[in-house]
Amino acid sequence: MRKKIVAGNWKMNTTVPEGVELAKAVKEKSAAVPAGIGLIVAVPFTHIVPVSEVLKGSRVGLSAENCADKEKGAYTGEVSVDMLVSAGCNYTILGHSERRQYYGETDEKLVAKTRLALDAGLGVILCVGENLSQREAGNHFKVVTEQIENVLFNFTAEDLSKIIVAYEPVWAIGTGKTATSDQAEEIHACIRKVIAGKFGEKAADDVTILYGGSCKPANAKELFACPDIDGGLIGGAALKADDFIQIALSY
Ligand code: PGA
């Protein structure tokens, strides 16, 4: 049976001391969340070492928000998968729409990053999602299908077992506009169908697909009630430990 997961994406927020406090609060409050629900926080690079110290021995997984598309060497400003593992990460987010939109992240680069991450033993949270004009043009199924094909289809069913997919409609991220549960469910079901077509029903049934985009305590319950929504990737609401945990308690 696939895992249910609630992951926080802190993005470029909090100083190191603030991040450490937030991690402590999440760890402390995580005891209230049923054991079957996985918790992950994705933090800025500078926060990984101190936050991993805080989370040591806890049930909360630690993720980076990105990684380099090269193994090592003369790539000033980049952070490799080996660095992330040695700093205490269990996962990395890849392909977040903000990376695709502002930093030229292509599907091709995502294949390289995913390969490096999996080889290093990191789980991957792979983000896909259409922007507003793509949705308004009725191309959302096509866009998301192509993103899945372009990246995931380069991997095996075994690799897929270490990949979490996050559907994040770009028009819903940080805008306060949430996809309705029907809008989210129909894309999640489509993603699962595309995965089934390539990797088989069992692999598709086992893959965790998170929803992201203005998910908050007030709407998490309705979203998580959908059969193909297996949790959330939470931005703004993950910056408050109470809200983040409240969302995880929405199952
Ligand atoms: P949001 O961000 O919850 O602030 O909309 C979600 C995300 O981008 O991961």
C-alpha cells in the first residue's frame, strides 16, 4: 500500500536560528500524528546540518529543495547529492515550478538530477504541474503527462519506488487559490494512469502522489479524502508548526 506523506517546503524562508526553532516545534508536535503518515521537511541548504541534528532520532524526514545536476567538481555555487547525504538529508525536492520558472530547470536536467539523487540513496520528490495559461488553454493533462513521461519514463519500476510525485498547479502556489478537490483528483488519477501504462498497475498503485498549492488546515481534509491524493507538499502553511501538523492530522 502506498505511503501517505505530508511534506513541508520551506523555500527561501527563515534564518538558520529560526529554522532550527521551527524544526524543534515540528519534531515536538509530530508525536500527535498517526504513525502511518510520513512527515518530511524540505529546508534551505544552510539549514540542513543544524536541522538534521534537531531531527536526529525523530520520525521527521529531512529533504533538500534542489541538488546539482553534476556529481562534483568546478561548479561554483552548486550543492551535490553526496554533500546532501553527508549533511543528513534523506530526500531532495526536484523540479519545483519555481526552479523550472526562474532557474531554467528543464526535464533533461531533472533526469540527470534524479539519477544522481537515486544513486546516492536520496529519495526524490518530483514536482509537476501546469501554469495558468496552460490550464486556461485546456492543456493541463497534456502538460503534466509530458512532464511525467519526460522525466519518470527514463527510470525503472524499482527507481520509481523511491520517487514521490507532487502535483502542484503553478496557479495555486502561494496564491491562496487552491485547486478544487475535483480538479486535483482528476490530475492525480491521470498521473497514476500514465505511470500504470509504463510501469504496470502495481507500481502505479504504490506511488505516492502529493498535492501542493495553497494547501492549509482549512482545505487539507477535503483534498486528502480523494482516492488518488496521498498527502501534500505544503509551502506557506509549513512555516507554522501548528498549521503543518494540523494539515498532517487532516487524514
Ligand atoms: P504553497 O506552496 O503551499 O505556499 O502554495 C506549495 C509549494 O510550492 O510547494
